[in-house]
Amino acid sequence: MPNPTANADDLQHPPEQHEVLAWLRDYANGRQQGAKRLVQYYLPRLHRLAYRLLGDAGEAEDVCQEVFMKLWQLAPRWQADAALGTWLHQVALNASRDRLRKRRDLSMEAHDWEVLTDRSPAVDPERSAQHAETQDWLDRAMAALPQRQREALLLCHDQGLNQREAAAVMDIEIGALESLLSRARQSLRQAAKRRESQHEP
């Protein structure tokens, strides 16, 4: 499978539906050009989602392979009015959940929840210790959230899905998604207040 971070700079903006369908036809028929663009656009996003949920790059790659294998099997019968991006995120989310369920015999600490944000080397070599400390705190605060709240935040704020799309991925009503987001944000605000009080002289 291609490198999930490779050469997607020209595909940052969401494609039009007709473009996605053209890519999908190429993917189904083994034509390289459209298939390559489909993978280049969606693979980094799906890998990022799975990685932040699982905290393991190898498992995230396995999730992506599973997603694209299912897509390859389904592509010839794809309905033109179906939202491909929503479906791909849903399959990736469910595959990640399956892997998390297999870790039930482990403690929460052993689930590697702390890797929720990109820990690739910083572009700025003089990244401040304060920023690193804040990032580490945010990782721990996100890790402390219930799984569904964490998923909602990642889909809306990390993956950039709108609420309708995120609700479809999670197979819940928009009102339920809004409730998850509200509770998650409230928990993070409370955690931030506790952190500030601990740093007061």
C-alpha cells in the first residue's frame, strides 16, 4: 500500500462528487490514474484517524488495507448517490473499534491512547518546552475522554468532517453527536481550568 503521507499536497481540497465517482470507476477497473488519486486523497486521512485511535502505525496501516480491500470488492456495485468519504471513514472507525475490543484484557494505560496527536518531528527545531508540555497535557486530556466523545472530536476537528458527515460515520443522530461534542468540550475546559489552578503561584 502507498505511503499514507506521500504526495497528497495537490489533493487537499474535497473533490467533487463526479471526480470521486470517476476515481472509483478507475479503482474498480484497475486503471491506475484515477485509482492512484483516490488512494492519495483518502489514505492519509484514514491512516491518521486509525493511528490516533489505535496509537500504533502498523495497526493503522492494517486498518487502511482492510478498508481499501472492502472498497475494491464493493466498487463495481457502488451506488452513485452514496457518499464515499463517509463510508470510508465509517469502515475505518469500525475496524479500529474492532481492534480496540481485542485489547479488553489490557488496562487503559496499555491501550496506547496517549498517541492522539501527530508526534512526527516538529518543523521548527526550536519548539519550546512549554508547547511540548501543553501538547502532552492535551494528549492525556483527550485520552481521558470516553471513547465515543474522543471519536466525535477526532472526526469533526481532526478529520474536518461536518456534523452531518460525522454523525453518519458514527451511525448516530446529529443531536447525539452534538451532545458528545458538547460533553467532550466541557470535559476539556474543566481539565484546562484544573491545570491552570495547579500552575497558579
